[in-house]
Amino acid sequence: MLRRVLRQTRVLLRLLQGSSRSYHTHLMGLILGKSPKAHHFTKDWKQNIDIARAYLEKASKRMKKWADKGRRQLEFQVGDLVLVKLTKEQLKGLRGQDHKLIHKYEGPLPIVSKVGKVAYKIDLPPWMKIHPVIHVSNLKPYHPDPEDPARNQSTRPSSQPQEATKQSSRGDSS
């Protein structure tokens, strides 16, 4: 057994030194395994996987570059006035108006505080039945119109006057 190991190491040393080429086919079986075709197949397979990974990484970087072009880095301060984008459910709740003519943003509304890196707590009107912490993607900075001050106010009815009229009408009927 020891002699066989020494003989194989001598053969390996001769091959590494380049002095003997006669044992090449014998050692190919040790290096490549029992099936050289399987070794070549796995080698080609790994090479194809590496190429595919490189293409996927390149495509991912390209897509990220294009996606970042459309992103807005918005930062607001406490007290800034913003417009809040209304959800589809809130727009459906405003019946009696043509959905194409309804304003998609409500405001101006003041920012109460910053929550995390990309969310803000907003002082919402009572009729908006949503959570007051809103992601920055649903906010838009408010710029007042100096020529037409009426455009600076919300045209949506608040729920408080309706409740007051309901209570006064109940008092008259009893």
C-alpha cells in the first residue's frame, strides 16, 4: 500500500515538473473522475451559470438605474403643508360627483411629526377615515396660489357641520 502511494506521488511530481508525459491518461482518471464527459458537462454547466449570473447582475443594475431616475427624494419639516393622495376607496366614497373631476389630492394639511425615515404623521380632517401616518410617496408639497386664494382651500365638506345639522333637526322634531 505504501509503495503504491509513493509511486503515485512520484508520478504526480514528474507530471508537475513536466519530465514525464506517459502517465497522463492514468492521472486523468484521478482528476476527472470515472467519466470525463460528466466532468466536461459540469464544467460547461458551471460556466454557463456564471455567465447567466453576470448578465442578471448587469440587467439588475440597469433596471435600478432607470427606476432611481423616477424616484423623488422628498423631505418635509414639522409644520410644512402637504397634499395627501387619496386612495381609490376614498374616491369611491365621494358619490354624486364625476370621478374624473374629483381632486386626487386633499389638502393643504400640516405635518405633525416625522415617523421613521420615509413616513410622516399628518393632521387629517375628520372625514378621512385613514391612519394619520402616511408614506412620503403619497405626499406632495403644497405650493399656495397667490393669484387665486380660493384654490388654496379644500372644497370637500367636513363631517362636523353635517353632524351639527343632524342634531339641530332632531331637536326640532321632538
